[in-house]
Amino acid sequence: MNISLKGKRAVVAGGSRGIGRSIALAFAAAGANVSICARGADGLKAAAADIGKHGVQVHWGACDLGNAAAIASYVENAATTLGGIDILVNNASGFGATDDEAGWAASLNIDVLATVRASHAAIPHIEKAGGGAIVNISSISGYRASARSAPYAAVKAAVINYTQSQAVMLSGKRIRVNAIAPGSIEFPGGVWDKRKTDNPPLYQATLKSIPWGRFGAPEEIASVALFLVSDMASWVTGQTITADGGQFLA
């Protein structure tokens, strides 16, 4: 069964590469008009060009997702250009790994507060559209303790909890809110692509821990996001869908 988002307007925060880019492409392939943001203009231009190949309207904006004013401005520009917003995806991460001020600041400001701020900016537009969907990208790291990246794990747990709270708070506005908890995803220039060369033991140990026998691909997370924002998930809200090839189970 093909999923259609024809006529929908989607905003993907953190959409220039990896999971965010794949989600934006999947939405466009399903017929949605799409806006993406990230910090780097070059990556955004390249992603926007690929999105536009699907014949949909494309908007992009360079945005520091650690800056509240920049987020509000970007979302408003996206809504104006697309003629409204039906869907929001909060994908950006600060990848705070170190248990120090810098690690916690990066994680809290991007993974948590950018999710909150982008949601607050988009919700009035989604409500005006008669309802819609928000998808927050968490991680299987949010399910358990992490000695290697404590801030990252903690904020991803917060995203899961906030997703549940949002689902309750926004149900009256007919806005469904769900999260995805990916396992280890590999793509060119991504964390695991880099660790293949700068930390081979960790890369191999992680690979061996995945029952499916390989790292995930961004497109596999995009497929879950596409389902969650579609009418096929009309009775799904407040849930976190794990997509990890069995990694958490192991």
C-alpha cells in the first residue's frame, strides 16, 4: 500500500543529511511540500535540490537550532512559504557525549530545547490546519544507562517522556505526537562512518551487538516516520517506535 502525503506541508528540523534528509526525501516522494533547516547552507542546498526532484515545493533555511529566536523565525518563514504546516519532525542532535558542561549544554540545548521550541512555533500552524503530526527523533540510548555518552542518553530519555506529554497536551488540537528510537545508523559523514576509521574496536563491537548483523540505514528510519505522519497511523499517539535491528534486545 502506498502512503500519500499529497498536499501536506512538512517541516524537518535537522534535514540536510542522514536521517533528517532521508525523512524529507520520503515525505517529498509521498507528495508533501517540504521545508528543511540546519546550520550549513551548502548541505541544505544539496538536499533541497534532491527533494525538488520529486516535483514538490521546497523551502530551506539556515538555522542554528540552539538559538530560540532563529528557530521561531525559521518556522514562521517555512509556514509562510509552504502556506501552513501539517507535519513537524524534530531530528537535530547536539551529540553531547562528554559528562561535562559542554556535553550537557549541547545535548540540552539541541536535543531537548530545540524540540520544545520548534514544537511551540509550529503547533499554532498545525492547529490552524485542523491537526497533524509531530515526530521526535530519540534513540535507543534513551532506554538505558550509558557510561560512554551520559548526556546523550539522558536527553534522549527526556525526548521520549516529552513525546508522551505532548501527545496528551495536544490531543485536543488533533495533533498526534510520536517518537522514533533508532539504533546505530550509518551514512557517509555520520557518527558511525567516522568511528569506522577513528575507533575501529568500538565500531566492530557495536556491529557485533546488532542481531540483524548490520548498521541501519537512514531510509529505514524515514519509512517509520512516513508511517507515523500518515493517516495509516491515525490512532497512534504518544508512542516511541524502536527501529534498531534488535540492537536494544541484545
